[in-house]
Amino acid sequence: MWVSPNGRPLYTRAEVAEHATPEKRIWVTYGDGVYDVTDFVAIHPGGERIMLAAGRAVDPFWAVFSVHGTPETRELIEQYRIGDLVPRESDPSAAEMDSRGTGLEMLFANEPERHPSLRVRAARPCNAEAAPESLLPYVTPNELFFVRNHLPVPVIDADTFELAVEGPGIPDDFRVSVTDLKTKFPPTSVMVTLQCAGNRRAEMHAVKPVKGLQWESGAVSNAVWTGVRLRDLLAAAGYTLPDLSSAELPDGVAHVHFDGAEGYGASIPAEKALDPRGDVLIAYEMNGEPIPRDHGFPLRAVVPGHVAARSVKWLSRIALSDDESPSHWQQRDYKGFSPSATLETSDYSRAQSIQELPVQSAIVFPRPGDAVVPDKDGCVPVRGYAVSGGGRAIYRVDVSPDGGKSWIDADIVRAPDQPYGRHWAWTQWEARVPVAAAISASLSPSAAAGSSAASDAEPVGKITLVCKAVDSSYNSQPETFEGIYNVRGVLVGAWSRVPVQVKPPSEGTASGTQQHQQQHQQQHPPQR
Amino acid sequence: MWVSPNGRPLYTRAEVAEHATPEKRIWVTYGDGVYDVTDFVAIHPGGERIMLAAGRAVDPFWAVFSVHGTPETRELIEQYRIGDLVPRESDPSAAEMDSRGTGLEMLFANEPERHPSLRVRAARPCNAEAAPESLLPYVTPNELFFVRNHLPVPVIDADTFELAVEGPGIPDDFRVSVTDLKTKFPPTSVMVTLQCAGNRRAEMHAVKPVKGLQWESGAVSNAVWTGVRLRDLLAAAGYTLPDLSSAELPDGVAHVHFDGAEGYGASIPAEKALDPRGDVLIAYEMNGEPIPRDHGFPLRAVVPGHVAARSVKWLSRIALSDDESPSHWQQRDYKGFSPSATLETSDYSRAQSIQELPVQSAIVFPRPGDAVVPDKDGCVPVRGYAVSGGGRAIYRVDVSPDGGKSWIDADIVRAPDQPYGRHWAWTQWEARVPVAAAISASLSPSAAAGSSAASDAEPVGKITLVCKAVDSSYNSQPETFEGIYNVRGVLVGAWSRVPVQVKPPSEGTASGTQQHQQQHQQQHPPQR
């Protein structure tokens, strides 16, 4: 037997591959290490999935299951180390990973089909944002709704699936079937916009690099969710709903955990979960259809006004607890940090979980770099969305043709029948923005220098369109990304800035921007 | 009789003064006009107060009662015009206003005594902010609490005072005495920070002029309020509390009006008023004492998380309604506008009333222009407050020694026992800010030029301290006042910037800043 310079036995990948069953012991590799994890399989938090790596490298799995990316995980696996890979086989990038492939394709063998318009930011697990055109219908069609999966999509038989509910007063083995949820409770429908914590991250990344999926402004969508009020389910399960006017909730109910069947988990404050005006649902329908597999079939928590990361898909367990969810994603992800915190200095135990989201808005059309053609009044149409957390309405959207020097009020459109403090659905807006003055300003000496660098023929001028929203607490968006910079690139709510080229009307009217506007202008709901 | 060039009769102030009783008709002047308002007295919205101006000028009263500052009011009075003042007597500024004075002193004959530390921004009615030192105790002593009065302080006999309550199901003549409130309902105490919509207006004004009282950062204070839950009072009065989980409130209860005995009025959304977690009080005590006259004796509405303008003092009437309060201050004041709106173009019918306030923070010490002396580690202490609306907690306060290039987390202090979503009391914070790097930066050529302009001996450097807060919805403050500029100067929540001079330790340790820090450091509540 060969040994490495540090005295550990050396193995080839072929030798490791022979150890893939409990009888022969279960070996895996990680980096240049070889590990016998036979005794760990039974206590692996991710369960049986570890067997997918039996006899081969765990590296590609860990790249997908980001929960492993901690010093603690690395310390843990070192306890099982039995040797090293021979040097020529220890480069993880060279190992795709052995002749049988990485094994990852087995994890993702059951992904649903997806609409080709979705803009994929990561293929496995699927993370794909809504195309700009898909942000124009007020209610996003299911197949165009952004997809943000942390793990492979699980295969679930709704006929036999059961949701576990745990908490004070609830019998230990309480389970509820999908059929029971549909037939034994009054159905409630709520229109809720879900937004990823990292929506617009690419814009922050362009200012200073951040870690995470490069979302543009399409990691947000809006749907009507139908299901059972969480309050009602908890009461039916045996939990006694507390008097919400008292200063403290009873012991054991500070947080409500949601666990997904695929391994994801999160929690929300119990006050939100139990609030009769909180509208937290255990949903089984999305826009009148069974929830699609990518969005949580058969059951999904829907937590209006909170970051989408708390609306857990493939919901398999609800638990009341004194503490937040122990899940990696609750404890070590989805928190905000100061601009000066680095990946190394971010103190997750001190920072607070993201729950309600801050005020946000984005210009959807025109797109950055588009050529726009003013109408006879010198105006161009600008469209976008705005949304805030915590049920706060959007009170105003300001749109500027000149980078923020002057502003006009946009016309705003939102779903009717949203009670005060329960504006869970986004606002769409449109403004006819006068660009004439902005063009004049752009022809000042400094701006003209930039204009002359354009390659298109005869640009009339370059301008920067800006939008910013104000919510019903009169919170406003910060001007720039620098002040809200955080190394994970979450909570990306700075002013939306879109540089465009203004062209003379004689160059025709078939610009992409105008096509988008015409195509979708009928899709607003009727009420202002 | 003389006549003016436009054919109207001319009168002297002496002639007008003869008409001050119903028998002789009641005349007033406004500008150069003479008006016979005898028939208007009975329908004057301000009631008998109009008689204070009988026989003299209304100009000084209208300057105080800003409700008159509308085109509608001017149209109204013109209907009663009977003539003009003789030209030599028509200058309102020359007329203080006749030999009997303006009459205003009678309105303000019963003002309470006030603590000399209060910083008066307007004397009549009294508008005075808390001194910086008064912002350091976590609970503001009553006599140091900022005063914002819209009208003279009324004289009220608590023994005979009654509060009217009106709404569906409530008997027409329902009244409740102060004694009944104190003895027939369970007392509830809530710690609530009240902040004026115009707090920090002077900082915005310095960037671009705005209209309003020149508040610095002391139009905010914190007290424990004791009284009766509005919910409980409405139920006791006969109103049936609605099911809050339903999508709509019953007819007639979209807003709750509060009218003050002095003439002020405002309203809040019924959802807030009726929310068991909203903690809206009809308060009769402030920090364990009867509410002082300046703060609403004997009864005051306290609306936690909302702009202080909705916490109506000298509360004399509560009414449920489909509409917002018709009060001038609800309809034509306390609304937010775009940076491009002017006094002329501000459309009050389109803009939304300010209710919940946005996230706010301010540096209290050091003061602008102070000299600060670093400790042996090169740090200086910086202290201030942060507060958000809607019950949102403060999650983080970032403090910068270099104008916003680098940031450190401040240590934050807040009252214990504030449930999730009910953080009605402010957060105080303190940071030891490393100024060494900032000093080096300030000695770069451009900054050094500024430094040399200082008159004090041997300044080590000039730096700008900055703070900004993040609330529990991760809303953050905007960087500058330009983007949130509004001509009334409300909602002034940009980063707090305080320029200071850093001096070498050899210049002694008795700086004002250090004295303040030592004097007040024992006054924090125990919990972080």
C-alpha cells in the first residue's frame, strides 16, 4: 500500500468506487481526501441522499447543497478520513468525477419542464428569472413565474402526501392530507407577490462584486394563491390561538417552522403566522391550478409581505417553536450585513433574518441600452413595478428622465380590494416621461463626449431613466448601491437606473420598446 | 364717505374698532379689506374664537391658525367685504394692529410654563424641541419632551371634561368622563416614541429651502403612556368589534377621527385603531403622572408607530367614519410629495396622508462643529437614536468616521419586552468610532485645504461622522436630502452627517462631547 508524505494510505478513484455498499463499507472522496462514512450514513441530516455519492466524490454534491459550505462540515468529515487520493486523481476539477459521471444527474432526473422564456441563472438546482415581458401581466402566468430552487425538485404523490403539524396542544402524530386541506377547511385566496432576497443582485454586483446568483430584475412575480389559513389549521390541529393583544405570546410559540420535503427549511415569527390580518396560507393552488411542481406541488407555505425564502415549497412539516428554524438557510443565509462586513467577518449570530422586505421598484421597459423614440410631445413611455414588504402599499413612484434631477409622478395600477396594511400584491406603473429637457442637458459638453462614443448612427442623446418608489410608511429607496452594499448581495433596493439612447422620430416607430408597450398594454387590471 | 378708486368705501382702523359687538355689527380687517362678518360668526368652523378679532385685523390670527391659508378661505371672506382700509393704515406689518394690540396675547394668556432647556422654534403657538442632552435619557422626562402645538393650549377642567365617542352602534350622546376612563377600564401602559413629521427639517432646509418650523433633530421624544385601549373603549361604547381577518371592514369604519378641544383634528385608518396589536391608547398619564397641559391634559390619543400628528392632544371627540378627518391638518398638511412638486403644484387630493413613519436615525453627540479628542485607541464615542414606524424594530445602526466610506456596527439599546412588530419605542445607540484612518484621509490635498481654514489651533483634521439605520423590514435611510426633498420638509430621513474636528489628546479631555457622554452614560435601560 502506498502512503502519502503525511503517512496516510493512498487510494485511486477505482479503489474508492469499490466501496459503495454497507457490506463493503461506504467510501467517498472530498478534495484529495478519502473518507469512510459508513457509520455516518444513518445520522446524515440530508438522509439517504448521501448514498448518491457512495464510492465517489462528494464535491459536486456539496457545490449544489450549499449547506455543506461551512468550516463545521469540513471538520466533521475529517473525523472519517481514512486516506488520500493518489495525487494524479485528486484534482476535483479534473474529476467529472469518475467514469460514472458525478452522480448529480440522478439528483436532477425528475426536474419538471420549464418555459423557454425563463432566464436561467443556474441550471441545477434551477434558478431562473422571469423575462422582462413576463413582468408586464399583472398576474404572472404560472409557467412564466420565476423559479428559485435550493435543491432538486422532489417527486411527490399528492394522494398519499401528508403534512405534519407540531406544537403545544397538537397530538404528537398529527398529520393532514392534501384532500383534508381542500375539503375540511374554507378555501382562502390571496394575491401575493413573491420576491427573492437577491432580486436585482446583478446591478449591485456591477458596482462591487457580491456572492450569489446574478439576478436581474425578474426574481419577482405575482400570483393568486388558494389554500387554508395557517391560523385555522393550527387551531384545528389542537393549538389554542392566543390573545394577540397581550404583550407576550405563550411559551413555545415564538416562531413557526416550515420544512420542505426536499430538505429546505425556514421559519417566520409566530406573530405573523397567527395574525388574522397576516394572511399566511398553506396553499394548494396557484392561479386556480394545482401548484406546479417547480412552485411546491402539492403544498406551499405562502407568507405575504415577507421575502420569498420563507414561503417554503413542498411543505411537509409545520412546527411551533421557541427558536427560529435551525435550517442552514435560516441561520447562515438570508440575513443583512453592513457594507463593511466581508464574507469572513459577517457575524450570522448577530445579524437578523430577513423577513419583511423593504420598498423596491424597477424599470422594466425600456431595457438598458434600448433606443427610444419620443412621441410628438417629446415623451417616451416607461413601465415597471414597485412592491414593498409587510403589506405596505406603494404610495408614489417617481420617474426621472435626467438621472434624478427632475421627477414626475407615475400612474400606478394595483389590485383592488387590498385592505389597509395588506397590500401583498405589487404595483405596476407607467409614466410618459418628457425627454426633451434631458436631451438638452445631455448635449452639454461633458455629456456630449459620452454621446459621441456611441456606435449607432445619429443618436440624439443618451439619458438615464430612473425610478424610485415610496411605500405607505413613506420609506423611500436609497439612491445608490454603495450605502446598502452587502457581500451576499441581498436587499438590493437602490434606485433603478436605465441608460437609453433617444433617437429622432424619423428613424421609425418599430423599436423594441414600443412593441413591448403595445403588446401588453391591455393586461392591467381595471382599477387605479 | 371716502371711496377707494375701485368704488368701495374707505374706513380707518378706529372706525372698524367701533364694530365689535353683534349690536353694532362685527367688522374685521384682512390686508386692506374691511369685512362685516356678523352673519358668519355663528357658522365659523373655529367657533367663538373669531370674536377675538372683532373690530380689528384677522391677519395675526390667520398667521397662527394656518388652516386659513388657502384660496378657499380668501374667497369665503371676500363674500363679506364691505370696504377698504384707508391706504395709510392698510399695511398689515405696520399694524401691530391697532392701539389695543393684535389680540393674540389673549389667545396665549394661559400657556403653561416650559422648561428653559427646550429649544423654541416658534413661540406662539409653542413649538420647541428637546435639547440634545434631553435625547440621552431613554425615557424622556415630561418637562424635557418636545412640544409641538398647532394652536393655543386649552384650559380644561378634568373633573367636568367629557370625551364624545361616535360610531355605528354607539348611542348618539355617548360621553365618557376622565374618571370613568381611569376606573372602569383596565389600564394599559405602552412605551411610545413620538416624532414630528418635520423632525430634522433644518438639515433639509440647508440643502434647499423648505417651508416649516426649523426643527433640528430634537422633535422626537419617548415616554410611557398609560390609558385605555381604544378598542376597549369603542366596544364599551356599543360598537361591535369586527372580524379582522375578513377582507373588508363594515361600512362606516374606514377611519377613526380624533378631535382636540383646541381645534386640531386628525384621523387614522380603522385597521390600526382596531388592531389588538396596534396598541392605540386614550392616554391619561405620561410617565406615571397626569399628562402635562402641553401634552394633552387630560386626555390624548397615542397612536404608536405613526407620525405624532395623529396622536391628538386634548382629545375631546372620537368618531368612526368612512372618510378621513376633514381637518385642515389631515387634508392639506402632513402629506408627502415628489421632489419636483412645488407649493403651487402639490396636489393634496392625490397625495396620501402620512401615517406610519419611515426609518430614521440621527447622531446626537458630538454636535456639528465640535472638537473631539480620540482615546488611546484612536476612537471617539458617538451617540444617537434610531426609530422606525409601524412597530418595526431597529436591526442595525451603521456609523462611519469618513463620510460613508467605511462603517462599523453600533451597539444598540432598546426597551425590553417589545413584542415582534410592536417596537414603538426608539433605539439608542453608541459606537466607538475609529477616527485615525479618517484623519489620514482628511489630510489628502483637497481635505487639507478645508482643514487649514479652521480658526482653532492645531486641528488634527476635519471628518464627517455619519449614521444610518436599518429597520426590521430592512428599510434603510436614503443617502441625501435631494432624493427625498419635498417643499414642506417632512419625512426628513436622510443619513445624519456631523462634521467634527479631531484634536490631539494633549489638548485636554474636558471637551463638551466627553462631558455629555459621562453625564448620561448611566441612563440606559439594562437590556441590549
